[in-house]
Amino acid sequence: MNSLKPLLGLMMRYGLVGVVASLVHAAISLALHKFLGMDPFWSHATGFFGGLFTAYTGHYYYSFKDDGAHKKRFPKFFITALTGFTLHQSGVYILVRHLGLDYSTQTLPILMVCVPMVTFLLSKFWVFR
């Protein structure tokens, strides 16, 4: 059980930073969609990039408590984020345009849960290794 404690702590910190970054992402996305009438595909993309820098800063300093050079970490994080971005955007495209799910109440919550699972694994085992 003691060997799980550091991993559980990391997952809690990662989750907390992820929630904050996701809130930034969702707030920007929903504001652009609801108040400015932007298409969900583009509002989601803009929101994603809004959350990117929140996530990197939080994961670097808090989740992984890293001291590696940003010039080495950020490119890997950016690739991980682009992977997440691709999963998000293809998810919006498939779930909204092809399956007819509502963006605000169905698609956004699904993506905000599933995509972080993938990016956690990439972050732990590649970016901040």
C-alpha cells in the first residue's frame, strides 16, 4: 500500500491541475459558443489552447514538481497536448456531427473525462519522466 501512496498523490495533483485547466478550457469554449455563436468545433479548439498553458504550468510546478529545462519539457508537453487536441477535436466532430449528441451537455463532459486519461499516461511516462 505504501508503494501506491506516491502514485495516488501524483494522480490527485494531476487531477486538480487538470480540473483547473479543464475549467479554463470549458469556460472559454462555452463562452465563445453560447455568447458569440461560434461553431462548437472552433470554440472547443480555442478553449483547448486556453487551457494548454494552465495545464503545463500546473503540471510542471505542482503535479510533477519538475526541475527539467522547459526547452526539453514543453515540446514533449506540446506533442502530448496536440494528441489531446486531436482526440478532443475528432471527438467533437464524431459525437456532435455524426452521432448528434448535444455539445454542452453530452459531448463536452465525455471528452473532459476521457482525454485526460490518455494525457496523464503520456505525461507520467514520457513528458515528465
